[in-house]
Amino acid sequence: MGLRKALRLYVITARGDREEVRRVREALEGGATSIQLRAKSVTAREAYLAGRQIRKLTREYGALFFVDDRIDLAIALDADGVQLGPGDIPIEVAKNVVPNLIVGASVYSVDEALKAEELGADYLGAGAVFSTPTKPEARVLGLGGLREVVKRVSIPVVAIGGITHENAGEVMKTGVDGVAVISTVMCAPDVKKATQELKNVVGGV
Ligand code: TZP
Ligand code: MG
């Protein structure tokens, strides 16, 4: 699957530990096209052990596998890509050290988006589209800001932050390649059903 298509329904772990792997499988069954291992508050060892299982599952389901923040974990897990924010290793360094790794940049403004593209990012995670309790400190880009990002860059864009079944349709109308979600899928009582229903809104293979 090409990168743009793989960004359509991008599901991110809430905790990134082994207990969450069952829900990752359900998200893949429901049609997630990418999975990101985001593990802010577990040890690198725990994230690695969860990541090994997620790597295997994503291969089984033909989805891409990304690691948030940490290039060391991305390499150790043979991930398809890494998602780098302002506090992580610089984009151009990651591209130099591991040329085959897809590098996504987390951007919170049009300026950051333009800069990340210039530095060689392969795609952008742009947000927060809406304010979200999952990351309350994230700057809010809004639908207008998102539309502007899409207009100004030529690399693929996935939208993130506060995306639900109710608003995913208008998010897609901004021209983004897809939506990235944590709580709408990973915290749903029925993960597979929540994924399928979101897929019905955003479309794609
Ligand atoms: N980056 C910007 S907003 C956000 C991240 C990681 C959190 C997204 O979580 P949710 O639950 O889908 O709003
Ligand atoms: Mg990050």
C-alpha cells in the first residue's frame, strides 16, 4: 500500500504496552491502514515488547507500522516509519541516519508544516484539529489551519486531535489524506466496530 492510502485510517496506541495489543488487532480487523506505537509512559522495554507483536500484526494485515518519537525503537522494531515532533531528533538527521525509514513530522502550524517539508519529512501529522483531553497542551490548528496546511505543502497530510465519527467527514473535506485517532478507536468499548464505523466515514481500501 502506498503512503497516502496508508494514512487514511491511522490508529495510535493510548498506552503502548502489551495489554493494548489485543485492541490493536481489533483495529486492524476493523480496517486500520496504519498503526503507530505511542508509548509515553511505559519503559522502552515494555514498548519494545508490545511493538514486536504490533510489527507482526501490521505485516499480517498489510498495514504500515510507525513509532512515535523514538528512532531507536523504530530501528529495533524494523518499523516502516517514525513520527518526530519538535522535541525529538531532527528530521534531517533521521533521514540521513536511516534513509529507508518513512519520517512523519508532527506540526502544529502552517510555518512548522512548511519547515518540516523543507527538511525532508515524508508526511505531516497536523493538529490538533480540535482541542483534545488526550493532549491538552497541543496547539489547536482548527479546520481552517488544516486546510491551509494541505494547500501549502505537497507531501501527504494526516490530521490529528479530537477526531470523532461525528467530525471526521468535515476533516476529510479539508483535503487531508486521512485521520489519526487515539481515543475514538483505542478507548472505544468495541474497538473493531469503532474502527469500521470510522472507516465508513473516511473511506479508502
Ligand atoms: N498530537 C496532537 S493531538 C494528539 C496528538 C498525539 C492526541 C490525539 O488523540 P485523540 O484522542 O485522537 O484526540
Ligand atoms: Mg511525538
